[in-house]
Amino acid sequence: MKHSFFNPFVLRKKLYQSIDSKEVFQALLDRERGRSDRNGSFFSLLTLTIGKKPKEDDLLKLIPALKNRIRSIDELGWIDANRIGVILPDTSFEGAMELAQAIKQQTASADDFINFHIQTYPEKKNTHIDSPKTQENKNSKNRQNGLLCLTGKPMPPWKRALDIVGASLALILLSPILLCIAILIKSVSPGPALFKQERLGYNCKPFMCWKFRTMQCDTDPEKHKEHVCSLIQNGEQWNKLDARPDSGIIPFGNILRKSALDELPQLINVLRGEMSLIGPRPCIAYEASEFRLWQNKRFDTHPGLTGLWQVSGKNETTFEEMIRLDISYGQKRNLLQDAVIFFKTLPVIIKQSLKKL
């Protein structure tokens, strides 16, 4: 183990068996988030990060002190090897703060080996607080992405391996086609061949998504924003804006879009680990601003080049149907499902292209 206090077998056994394991606590956290999403309730998560070389007596007193202070509806367990979490249902940020202060007072020398961090869900402004030592760590991923970092599902090793191999082979084999598309775009429209746009990925983390440019450079992005927000709010089918005559599409742009060739540069995003070959469509921040709480579960998995929604009707579905398909994919994610989606993608693209010719 990283820290010496975990090395003695007896101490480690006492600590880990005294509260819920990482796996059990993860399930409890997921359940509490789901309850909040459904009922509109809220909860706080108090995280205690155990630092280096604490006194054994102080460490053994910590968990009993926590158990004496929490309610029967609260949950206590391991987040990872060095972090203990306390789920506090229907508890405000201020209430969680009171618990943290009480624990500090009951545990001798707590400031020397424990850092506190409080998060609330749903997240609001000014609802994060840390002990001084934790505040120094400005690069913490948990601080950037909040509770989503703890409830999202990490990418399985098999999926990442397939992404690297598949994206690498695709870039090599398709490089002549990619070059031809870039030359075509440059010849029919002034401006760059590639287009980048900030999208939201796993745990709502923003990244730059690459595509071949199919719109005029001076196209007003507000048109797309208004169109998408209207579709979400009115529950309409997910029709693209490029169906309009004033959409700003460049020559041959519709062909690139209907054949999905414009999305091939996203293979770079796959190699970088920002996307996967299979997963939900990466959405734009202003789309996510329209989401209801439960719909944010689509960010629990990495976005993909193709996915369950893309092979299940795509533009013939409503926004809510798309979200439900994305969440369903994330909950059932496995190798067989990815294989089925992969082999369905090309026939769907061909059918879609022929339908709109």
C-alpha cells in the first residue's frame, strides 16, 4: 500500500471491515443520486482524506467518532484506499460542515492527518469547502467534476484497448479518404478543412471535438443553439438544422453529414481517450443546460463515434428518447452490445444516405 499505516495486517483488517467497502459504498452513492434525480431531493457527501503517517490510535478513533455522530439514514464507507465518505441525505452544505467540525473536535490531532471535503448534490455555486490542506490541491479531478467523478463508470480496459486498436487502424486505412475530403472542403469553401467545437464528455468534462467542416465559416452559431433548445423544450424529433435552405451548409456538406464522413476526425478524440468508438453522442454545453437532473446520467460513460441512439432511429426519435437510449447503453455496457452496435452502424448509415438522396 502507498502509506505505511495500511501495511500492518491487523490495522488494515480492522479499518476496512468496520465500514462499507468501496464497492458497496459506490452502489449506495449511485442509489442516493438516483433518489435525488427522481424526487428532487438533495444530499451532501463528506469526504475525509487520510494523509501520511497518522498516529495509529487517532486513526482507530476516527471511524467510531464518525459512527457516533451520523444518523441511521446516513451511509459510511470507503471511496478508495485513502478516502472515507459519508453520505448525508437531505442534509445541506451547512449541515455537513457542522459534522466535519464535530469530527475534528472529537479526533485528536485530526488536522495533522485528515483533510475534509464537502460536496452537495445537486451542485450549486459556493457549495464546496475543503480543509486548508485540501484547498492547496487545485488540480483535483474530484473538485473539477464534483460528484459525477464518483458516480460515473470508468471505461473498462477491454473497451479502451479496442478503441486504441480500432481508431489506429481506421486512421491508417482511411487516410487517403481523409485527405481527399480535406482537399474537397478547401476547394469549395474558404477556411480550414477541420472544425473543432467544445463538447461535454465523461463526467461532463469539456473537450475539443474534431470534425470536418461542413458549414460556412461565417455561420451564426446562435441559430443552431435556438434550434436545439427548441427541440428539447418542445419534445420534437431530433431533426438537424441543415434541412433548412439558409443553414449555411457548404457544397457537398450534406453528403458528408448524411454519410457520417464528417465525423471521422473524431478518431483522434478516441485515441486521446476523450471519446470511445461506441457511446452516446457528445453534446454541447448549451444542450446540457436544458437537461433535467436524471438526464445527466448520460455523462456516466464516454461519448462515442456511434452508439445505441444512432442505430435506433436517430433523427426519428425525440430528445428524451435519445437520452433514455444513452443511459440504457451506459447501464448495460458490455462487449456484446458494443459489437452489435458496431455491425449495425454501416447498414444504418447506408440506409440513411439512400433515404435522403
